[in-house]
Amino acid sequence: MITKEKCGALALLIFSIAYGYQATKMPLTFLAAQEVFNSKTLPIGLSVAGIIISVLILVLPVSDPEKRIPFTEAFKGKVWGQTIMLFVNMAFFGFVMPLLGFIVASIIFLLAGFFILGERRWLRMIITAIGVVVFLWFLLSYLMGIYIAPGEIFYMMGVIDV
């Protein structure tokens, strides 16, 4: 019998293999390629850990099969519409981020996510979204020194000159 744990482990195994394969394709500069710890190290480590954990879950016997529910029954009664809308929200975020930039796209992403999850207090949603995004932007830009592009729309509108 396929349980939800075994199905989840199989999905994790497939994802970890694909993630590890993509991690090996990451280009490195000449100097970074000769370092012990580079931008490939963590993704490859995570994929190896995911592969090991998922194989262990698949291979080891189920500890208490009487209390396990079958795969088909495990997903009955779930809120699939909300889940699908969150996936659509994430995909939309990925598409509009280059155009709108980190700050605007992230605020829209969080507001839409709050709304999908059932929050209706707009003032709280707006204050939380703006606060979280500005904090992350400050942390990434000023404390970590990571450049975050403002978004193509600001160049097209003439707000930022090239």
C-alpha cells in the first residue's frame, strides 16, 4: 500500500535529484571554481541530504501500518482551491518581479497571499506587507550589500535614468 509518507518521499526524491542536477550546472567564475566552499556547495549538499532522507523513508518499513491511511484518503477534504491559488500567486510573483522590482512585487505578493489565506483587515495587511518587505530590502541591500534591481518599469517610465 502506498501511504502519503511514501508518496511524499518519492516526490522529494525526484525534486532532490532535479535540484542536484541543476546545481551542478551553475556557472562559477575562475576564482570561485577553485574554492572549497562556493555557490554550488549548499545546493548540492541540500540535494544530497534530500536524496538520503527520501530514500530512507522509501526503504525503511512503515512503523505502524494499521494507523496509516491510504494515499487516496489522505487528500480528501483538503482546501485545494486555496492551495492552487497560492501556487498561482507564486508563479505570478516570479513573472512580475523583473518588471516591477523586489519591493513592489513582494508587497503585491504578500497582499495577495494574505487575501487568499482569508485575511480581510486591509490596514493590517498593508502595514505588515510593507514592513516585512522594507525590512528584507534593508537587510539585503545595506547590511549584506546585495544589489537588488529596482525593476524594468521604472526605467521604462523614466523614473530611473540609465
